[in-house]
Amino acid sequence: MPTVNASSEVIREVKAGLKGTVSEIRGSAAKIRAVGSEGWNDTQGQKFNELMKKIAQLVESPIDTLEAAQPKLEKLAQSLDSYNSVRF
């Protein structure tokens, strides 16, 4: 009979790690956006600011995927809890 070699605790740790990663990504993107060209009232300053916004958007691009994975991981952990509670 096949066995499941997975731990719901480990899956929940991965989920928590993803949540932390999302938080770090948001923080990094905010810092990138905050880098400004204060005092640069010319075209180069505007280009720099636009570039920083684009970079911040790219940094944030995996957030939706990471957030979508979290409920799926919790469902998997719950399924493993249910499976492991069954005694044969």
C-alpha cells in the first residue's frame, strides 16, 4: 500500500514562508518607488522615476501567483491532516 511522505506542518511552513516573501517583495518595491530624483526637474528625472516605477512593478509581478498558492497549500495541509487522522 502506498504511503504519503508529507507533513502538513512542513506545508504550513512553506505557506508562511510565501507570506513572508510577499511581504518582503512589497517592501522592496516600496523602497524602489521611494528612490526618487528629487530636485531633478528635467526629462532625465522623469525618465528615472518612470524606470523606478516599472522596476517596482516587475518586482511585484509574482505576488499574485504567490498569494494564490497560499490557500491551495492550506487545503493540501488540511487534506494531509485528514488523511493522517485515518487509522487502518
